[in-house]
Amino acid sequence: MEKLLFRFPATKKLNSVSHVGVVGSGDLEILMEPLDGTYTEVIVRTGTTGFKETWSYVLERFFSQHDVSAMIKINDFGATPGVVTLRLSQALEVANDAQYVEK
């Protein structure tokens, strides 16, 4: 099991918490919650070791387009970069489509 930590600059506020995906064969789970600050923090827990550079590239690309301030926990079970991007997009959509902003 490998634990990776990433931090990206952010300027936009997240509306609410979200939870998408499941930890299972070839998939991953993402938990996203608002964070007061000017950055996003991402913690990746993965059973597939040795892919820090790939994770960094995928996350940098996503957060260069979506600079939302959030605490994100990713629990991975061998997901491909495409699945990672899809799940991040889903989590962001769920959080931003919330009916209200949690305080």
C-alpha cells in the first residue's frame, strides 16, 4: 500500500461534500469536501505502487482546469488514468450541484 500526498493552488470554493465510486477491482473511490484556503490537498491511497509520477501528471492536468479548494481522499484499486479523471469530474459535479452550501 502506498500513500501519496499532492497539493495544488486553488481559487474557487467547493459547494458541498461528495462521495463517488467504490474501491473494487480496477476502480476507485473519491471523497471530496470543501476546504477553506487557497489550495487543494489530495491524499491517494493505492495498492499499486510505483506510479507517483503518473498520479502527479493526471492530478496536475485535472486541477489546472478545475482550481477548486478541497480536501480530497482517493482510495484506489488499480484504476486507469481515464477512470481517475472521470471519478474526479463526477465528484466535482456532485459537490457543485448541491442544493445548498454547507456552513
